[in-house]
Amino acid sequence: MGKNINMYHFAPIDIFSDDEEFTHQEIDDELTVTISEEDLLASNHLNFEQKHAYNLILETLLLNKSAAFFIDGPAGTGKTFLYKALLAEIRSKHIIALATASSGVAASILPGGRTEHSRFKIPLNIEKNSTCNVSKQGNLAKLLRLAKLIIWDEAPMSGKHSIEAVDKMLRDINDTDLLFGGKVIVFGGDFRQV
């Protein structure tokens, strides 16, 4: 007895009470993801098929169109190299691009990568009618509305219900019936694994 909580020098309870500041921090974090010189120059080293996909995705994004792309190929075919080139190009223009993957290992390879469950708040035990835990007025929804490109590596490992839940959530927070809320989304992975 005789002790006071102030003796322990804890951080103030209201450390994140300013939602506006927290939102700006999340957005700033995405806008300041480190872009390596190697990734910026990667577009010069893409093979013919990679360059075709790269140009098509960039054109769609820069024309403010929405689309879903599928990058299919077994390990070692350059999918991650293509993703890094796309992320570097988009982010160098100060446009928010989100990198996500089904596993932490795959997410850690992508600059600024996060797992799908972390990024989209997908339930761990997803079922047919499950929804993502993203409030339409929340900070994550604000970030997702600003994002122009979403790259989702290892998408075949995610399962149909996860992808459908993200589609529903993006449509809801963007107030549109467009596929994936009108975003440009790139699904990648080895579709022969499923």
C-alpha cells in the first residue's frame, strides 16, 4: 500500500485517443514504405509476360478503372519480382498500394506486406457468410478507401470465403457494387496448388 500508479511512469492512457492522428499515422506509414533502388529499377528487367502484366495493371490503375488480375505460376517464375516492381512504381507516385499475403512469411517478402487477416480483419474461422471486422467509419476503412492497388500473394491458399468477405467489405466501405469496391486488385500464386 502507499503506492500510486503514477509512480510507475506508464504511457498515458489516451495515447491513441486522437483518431485523426492515428489515421494519418497509418496512411503516412503506407506512403513512406521504403522503396529500394532495386525495386524501382525492376521494371527494366521484367520478361515479356511480366512486362505485359505490369503495363496492363498500371494502365488500368492510372486510368482509374477497376479490375481483378490473376498472376499464376509455380515458385520461381518471378511473381514476387513483378509485385515488387508494381509496388515500387505506384508508391513512387505517392499512391497507396497495399501488399498482403496469406502467410506471414510471404507477407514479409513484400515491402510493407501484411497478412490478409491483419490487413482486412478476416475472421480466423471463416465461413460462407462471414464478414471482415472493418467499421465503415473506422481508420482501416479510410486507408482502404485511399488505396488504389491491392496485391494479394498466395491467394489460392486463402480460400473462397476469405476473398468473398474482402469483396463484400470493400464494396460496403466504398459504397459501390463494383467488384472489390472499384479497386485494382492483383491475386497471385500457384493456382495448381489447390
